[in-house]
Amino acid sequence: MPQQAWNAKRERQYEHIKESERKQGRSTKRAKEIAARTVNKERARSGEAEESSRTSQRDMSSSRRGLRSGTNRPRGRTKEQLYNEAKRMNIRGRSRMNKQQLQRAVDGRK
């Protein structure tokens, strides 16, 4: 869905986002929609678009928003993963430990 108003940078951004969405299992149609919306929002935020909503101008950047989504989880193991490792290692008191304590206990046994 490349548009005439987009410059070369926005075309590349569109293709990159579209391919990324396809790799995450989205349909081609949905990937194109997400890519176009993202590019148009970025154009609005940077002042390239002739018209833009107040939300588009003031909302969090699309590139930063992805960091909050469920697809981009923080690095490291979850508490559940750490608990299961502790269970396999037969670490005592694991049910009363918080994530940080589990981390230390599991890493201390390795």
C-alpha cells in the first residue's frame, strides 16, 4: 500500500514493518494495514502529513510502543520458568521465593 506522499525512507519503513508482521504470523492483509498505519502515524508525528489528529501528534511513538506489547517480552526468564528450574534442581524453599531470590538460587547452583 505504498502511497505517493511517502518518501523513500517511509517506503523502506513500510516494507520493513510489513515483513516483520508477516514473520510474526500475521496475514498479508493485516501486515499491510499495520505497516501503513504505523508509517502514516510517524509521518503525522514528524509533520510530514498535511492533516493529522491530535492523538497522532501527541501519543507515544509507534516505535516505542512495541516495547510494551506482549510480543516483545523483557529479556531473561519468567518467575514460572525459574521456579520450574528450581524444582528440577530440588531447591528447598522455592515456593516462598520471589523472582529475584529464585534467580539467585538457580544461578548459584549452576
